[in-house]
Amino acid sequence: MASQCQLDSVLQKCTSLICMKLLQAHLITTGKFQCHPFRSKLLELCAISPAGDLSFAFQIFRRIQTPSTNDWNAVLRGLAQSPKPTQALSWYRAMSRSPQKVDALTCSFALKGCARALAFFEATQIHSQLLRFGFEADILLLTTLLDVYAKTGDLDAAHKVFDNMHKRDIASWNAMISGLAQGSRPNEAIALFNRMKEEGWRPNEVTVLGALSACSQLGALKHGQIIHAYVVDEKLDTEVIVCNAVIDMYAKCGFVDKAYSVFISMSCKKSLVTWNTMIMALAMNGDGKKALELLDQMVVDGVDPDAVSYLSALCACNHAGLVEEGFRLFDMMKGRGMKLTVKHYGSVVDLLGRAGRIKEACDIINSMPMLPDVVLWQSLLGACKTHGNVEMAEMASRKLVEMGSNNCGYFVLLSNVYAAQQRWHDVGRVREAMKIKDVRKVPGFSYTEIDGKIHKFVNGDQSHPSSKDIYAKLDEIKFRIKSYGYAAETNLVLHDIGEEDKENALNYHSEKLAVAYGLIKTGDGTPIQVIKNLRICVDCHLVIKIISIVYKREIIVRDRARFHRFKEGVCSCRDYW
DNA sequence: ATAGGGTTAG
């Protein structure tokens, strides 16, 4: 009989399905299948290795007379990481009914399946089971549990698990930090990162990824710089994935040049994501030409562009108004048989629509191999508003209604299309529909970082400690910009309120509050940086342009789609967005 | 001996 280490080496060399099948046949013919520990190893290999095959793993499993916990776990783990993670949950239930004991690993794999299947309810069930089994001191398992709660959207439950852990290791911190960052609570992610350092932990590459992502979301440059310095000190920048996050952080904080210098001087090999991140960074800043250059350069560097690369390049053409280039790119992607997603189509429709080529945009929609989604109809509607195409606007709105979209944005757009044509009766009709349908507004908010502290403002916000000063500043702004011939574009506000109130509703958009606060708190000549969750509105865009002259300030606003750099009365988007 | 935390996207 072969020794254990020979068997191990056999398994190590077993990198194809054929080889696994031969091994199984060998075990069966030599009668070693039922009692051999080697069999469990083989089963695990089939179930979880990339060369393996789950249906063959099932075949092996079915032949086992009395499957051990390990045998059950191997298949469970394979299912949890498969494209159909819900199957892991039925497997777990089957195992719970079997005579074999469920162990901590079983729970861990089942939870992994919950995370991938976004099965919150099942996760709570496994949670109570693992407490009953007495696994509550297992920090690896609790970290998995915490991670599942975060990924399935219950950050409070995740935090509770984290807080109650009697002992934590670095992965527990990492799971909590990245959970907060991914779950739109980036402020708390940064706070927890700082607390971790205060408690004497040494963040590793995974920690900084979460923290950097939080900085990117918030445009928190000061925090981002501190983390970058830490990354360099700890030599974490030998990992390409960390460099990518640093590049993205600088880009999303408005420092494309810094992002580019990190991109150029990084010591490790650039990955596909590195190139994509940099192309997207240039796209967001309206540098379409350079983005297209990078798309060519990556090929020279031996990296094949993927669907995200092309999407980023398309997006770059979009923001730079490079209509022909974008259109050619799109044709080329089709020619190369790239797998196009609804996002690619959305981008091209936006590209054509903004350029006023609405008919062509519509033809693209009709030729799409998949169903157009809400975002796509919305951008067509936006184009109709800009170019005054009532007929097409009505068509797009009908589609949006059919899709049950309840977002206030498109009602406002449609009403604006009518308002521009002085069709007041139709404006009233839309307004009525909004009331009946109980249209939900996505709350707009903005961030600005002052001395390393992030301030958040929502529309009409009065909760900020400096609220009084901010509103006084806004009055002053209103007064000073009037002499530049500014008049509020109140037809953009869709409420049953009087003209003066409409003006106020516009006046107190979150980005205006953030800019006003920046003017108060920072010295003359300091650029003001604002991050906004939605697209900037026409009125704010105009007001901030004038502010940049009157107050001689550079103001940088990152909205949902791109950067706007306001300087001396002009915006880098050239009013094309 | 077998487990947990991870960057890009209209």
C-alpha cells in the first residue's frame, strides 16, 4: 500500500477531471473506495478545485455508503462557491436531517452560500443553530457570520456580532470595515479603521482596500493620503490590488494627476483592473483623448481589454463629447464579438442622445438583444428634455411607467419637457400623477472634507451646527450673483408651491450648502471640493459657475457621473453632461 | 490537516 505522502503527491498532480475519474475508478476496482480517507480528499478536490466538476462530485458522494461530515462538507463547500449558491442551502438542510454531525466548518460553508445567495433569513437561522451547537467562541466562524450580515444588507446585525466577539483577529476587523465601506456607510468605515489603529492593530492589505474604498466614496482626500502614506511605509504597494485602490482613491478625490503618477510609477505589474481604473478616472474628468490612448496602450502592454475597459472608454467619449469616436468604438466591440451588457448600450444611447441624435439612439434601443432598463429610458428622456423632443419623451415616459419606475427624476424630466413647450395642462397632469403614485424622491446629499473632517448635507438641511452661518452665506451669495444676471431656473422644481418657495427649494440643494460651508470655512484661494450622490442640476451648475468668478474660487464637484471643475466662470464639462 | 476579510462599471 502506498504511503500517505505518495497519495498526497498523486492528488496534487491530479489537475484534470479525467485524472479524478481515473483515480475514482482505481479506488473502486481495488475495493478501497468505502474505507479509504483518500476518497474524501478526492471528493473535496472534485467539489472545489477549478478543474473539478460538481456533478461528478455528486456521483462520488452517492456511492459512499456512510458519508462522513467531511464528505458532506466537501460538497457543501463546492456548492457554496458555485454559480448556484442557493443549492448549498438545500444541501445544508439535507445534511441537518442526516445522522452525520454538523460541525463549525459546515456552518461556515453554509454561511458562505448565504452570502453569495444574499439569503439573509437563512443566515439568521444558521446563526441561531451555531449558537445552539456551541460554536459561539469560534472567531473564524463569527467573522464569516458578520460578513454575511454585512453582505446581505444588515450592517447593524453585523456590527452587533462584531461588538460581541470576545476576541477578534485582523480578518474580523477587515470584514467589518469593508462591510461598512461596501454598505454605503463609508464614514463609519474610516472611523473604525482609525479605531483599529488606535487599538494597536497593524492594518494589512485587505484592511487598506476597505478603507481606501471608503475614502473614494467620500472624496476624503486627507484620510486617503494618510492611508497612502501608510501603504508605502508598510510596503503594501507591492500588491497590484492595493495600487489599484490608491489610484481609484486619488481619482475619485479629484486628483487625476496624482492618480496618474501612481499609475505610472507603480512597481508591480499593472493588471486589467489597473488599466480599467485609470481609464475610468480619465473618463470622469472628461479627458476622453487620453482615455482612448490608454485603451491602445494596454494592448501594447499585453493586457487584453475586457467589457469594463470598453465601457470606461465609451464613457470617456461620452463625457468628452467624442461622438464619432464613441460610436466607432461601439461598432468595433460588436465586430470583435465582445459580450455587450445593457450598460454598454446605455452608454451609447446617452452618447447619441446628448449629441441630439435621438432617432439613432432610439434605433439602438430597438436593436438591443436584451430588454432596455430604467436607466436607459431615463437617459433617453434626459436627452429629449435637452433637445426638446416631446414625442420621444412621451414614449420614454410610457416605458418608465410600464416598468413601474417610481423615481421622481423622470416625472420632473417629463414635466420639464412640457414646460419648455408651455404645455401647462400637461405639466399639471404629470404633477397630479406624481401625487397619486406617491412618488419617492431619492434624497440628494453632498459631502465636503474640511480639515480632514467629512461634513454631510442633505437638501434643505438645517441640522448642521453652523446651519445659521451657512444660510446667511447663501443669502449673501444670492444677492451677489444677481448682479451677474442670474435668475433661478424655477421650472425645474416640481412642487405645488409658490414661486418664492420654488426658488428656495433650489437654493438649498445639498451641493449649494456644501459650497457655502466651504466658502465660510476655508481661506481665500483654497479650492472647494464637493461630492454629490446624484447628478448636479442645471441651476446649481449655473450658480456655482458664477460663484467661481465672484468669490475667485476653484470649485470641484464630483456628481454621480463625473467631475465638474468650476474656475473663472467656466466648467470643465463645457456644460455638456 | 480541512474555514473567515479584497480593487474597476451607464
